[in-house]
Amino acid sequence: MSSTPPRPPAGPQRRPQRRPRPTRAPVPPKRPRWAMRAVTTLSVVVLASAGIGHTVMTGLDSDIARVDPFKDMKNRPHAGHGMNVLLVGTDGRDRISQAERRKYRLGGAPCHCTDTIMIVHISEDRERASVVSLPRDSYAELPAHTDETTGEQHRAHPIKLNAAYAEGGPRLTVRTVEHMTRVKIDHYLEVDFTSFMKTVDVLGGVEICTTTPMKDTYTGLNLPAGKHTMSGGQALQYVRARHVDGASDLGRMQRQQRFLAALVDHATSSGVLLNPMKFRDVTRAVLGSVRADKGFGTDELLDLGRAMRNFSPSSSEFTTVPIGRMGYAVKGIGSTLKWDAVKSERLFKALREDKPLAERTGGAPRRTPVVRVPVAPEQIRVRVENGTETAGLGRRVDTALAAAGFRTTKSPTNAARTVARTVVAYDPRWDRSAKSLAAAFPGSELRAVKGLGAVLKVTVGADFKAVRPVHAEEAPRTQGSDRVEMPVVRGDEVACG
């Protein structure tokens, strides 16, 4: 006699699982002192990609302080393609202890202005994030506006971009950026020092690589060459440092981009996205110090995150507005940075049209990542020797080095004997140049030769395959006397490899 097993007690019905979305190519977000705030907020977007849902996120939305940057901007159309987020980093430090302020050299009163301003564009297909840094000393023209506190009317007038926040808060900052770029802003996110430090710490630190020592007495940064796992306070020193090289704010923005790429790489590879409790802790650390517009909340973070599950550093691209004139003096304001009108318009047009900032070829293999080196190839003189029995190899290597930017003698010779491994010979006085040249020959041997002089010598061995592209890491490349062209780099080109 058969019996029917009892049915389990009725309970709440489970929703049918959604089919997993087809695997897409990688995706991306975005850059605090700009990196600090931007990084923090971006980490929320990235971490939301775990798709954990409202169970873990319940109640966290109330932690976000709200601001209305779009007040009186009636009937604002959507940006059109993708999503544009204005990330603003302020120097807020109210919740940082006195001991930490001394340790990380955060003394002095905050200026209540924006240290960092970036536009983060998330593509319509959620396959790409384009991050454009707007230098805080950029020459800007504030649109006519009314003081929200006093009701006083102000005419349009010139100013440094970061001062728009002090004069009119988030609303005037958004209006000024839109006026200068003609890029419609969809959301506004504002982060401070505290949020940045907490986020890095709750992630367990972020790995940064540098080929040269970095020291900045203003922030206390003292970083030997090599790989370092930074805590929140150390990371804050790194992204704030302005006196590591001669590039000041422009060099700092490049380091901030490098840090953002490293943070994204860590968040997407460390398992944080798959750990609900870790995800919640990071999100809580971030949201506790963030200010955002009323339309950007938990639902938006989760929806965006789910669409970006396949995000990776290679999906992101970073750049800074091209500068047409350095030290542009303005009466009553001081020295500013004047954007290159033609090139900056081309850049912002790409954002408006949801296009990549750098050319990418459809199905072509990914190009070899560019390695960052301490000395620019253009400053390194090289003589090539063919240490193999392959006829014409010396000339091919000489040509490849010249194409990579090195100053070759254009008169390669044959070595006295064949060698299995490529050798870079150098005078000890030019050791930094030698390291930069050796980076173009992976696996090569560095050999110090006293008295060799300023011209380095490469003896090409049987192990040679190709010359690897290298770029100087310390300062932006310049054109002419004061024109600065900031390159577009992918996240995987600036994260530790």
C-alpha cells in the first residue's frame, strides 16, 4: 500500500530565477583627493555588481546624505546615451581623528571647495566606463546665478573651476560643468576623505606599483620603488601628493587614475563581490560619507551593478581634459589652466555620443599593454648590436626602438659573438635610463659598464621577440611650450600587472 508523502508546509513562494545574462565583454566605472572621493563612490558601483539585492542593502539607502544639485533645472532631458555622473571630491575631514590628521598631514582648515572633479560616463550597453578628469585650476566661466542664501544676483564671471562649489555649492558646480562641456549630467555624487579611507581599509588595502621612489614632504608620502599594499591613510597620501614630480596637479591626476584602476582590479578579483557581508560592509563605509542627488539610490546602484557583472579594469579608460595653455593669468584669480578648445570639444563629443575616448579596432587582438618607466624613451640614446646569426635583425630592432620613441644611432652593428639573452649595457650614471630601456626587452639582462657614457648599448640575443612599448610615468607629455596632451589609458594599463 503506497502512501503519498506529506507536502511541505505552505510558505512564501520563491521568485523564479532569472536566466543569467549572456556573457559580455568587460565593463567599467571611473577616478579622489579626487581619487579619494571618486574612488569611494565608484567602488559602490563596482561592488554592486555582485547583484546581492535588497536583502543586504536594506536600510543602507537612508545612510546617503541628500543634495539637490538640479534645483530649478526644469524638464531636464536624459543625457541620451549611457549615464553621466559628476563625481566631486571635497576635503571634508570632520570625522577624522586628530591623531590621523597629524599622521597623514591633514592639518589646516578645509577650503570647502572641490579638490577633484570628474565626469564618469557609463556606456549605454554597460560595456565601458570613460573617466574624464577636470583639473581644479581650470579656467571657467560661471553662468549667471542667484545666491541661494542671500538671494543676490550674480552676473556671469570667470573663476577657477574648483571655486564654483564654494560660491554656489553642488548646483552651481553642475551648471558650470554642463556649460563648459555641453555634457548633460544625470547624477551627482560627492565624497570626502573619511569615506575614501574607510573604503580602502574595508577592502583590505589596495596594491599600487611604482618603478621609481615617490616622496612628498607635504603629504608625508614616502614610497620606495616596487609593489605596495596601501591602507586607507597611505592611499590618501598617494592620491593627494602634488610634489612628487614637476607635473603638480596633472601628475597627481595620473596617479589618481592609477589608483582607481588598482582599486577596481582588487574589487573585481578578490572575491569581495561574491561575499554578501563584505559587500555590505564596504557599501556601508562608502554611503556613510557620500552625498548624492535624490534620484541616485540603492535601486540605481543595484541595477547598474547587475548590468556590470563582467566589469574589469580593461573596460575602463581614463584621461584628463587637454590643456591648451598652462599658467593662463586672469586678473583677480591668478594662474589658471586653459583648455584646448578643439581637442576638448572632440573629447566631450565622444561622451555625448557614447563613443570610446580612444580608437579601438573591432575584433582585432588587444594591443600590448604599455609599461610605465621612470625615463621617457625620447630622452634615451641607444646603439644596437645584433648578437644573433639572423641577418638584418639589428636594423629591425633599431627601427622598432625608434618607432617606440627611443633615440637610436641608426647604425646597428654585429656583435663579436652570439648571445642567447639580450643584454642592455649602461654606464652606472644612467641606471634609470637603463631600467627604462630594459623594460622594452622583457627578460633582458642589465649589465653595468663604467665609462660607457650616455649612449646605452643593446646586444640583441636569440631570446628577442619584439620591442615592448613603454611610456614615462612621471609627467604628462607636452607639446610646444605649454600645451599638455594627457593620454587616454585603459584600466589594465595602469593597474599592477
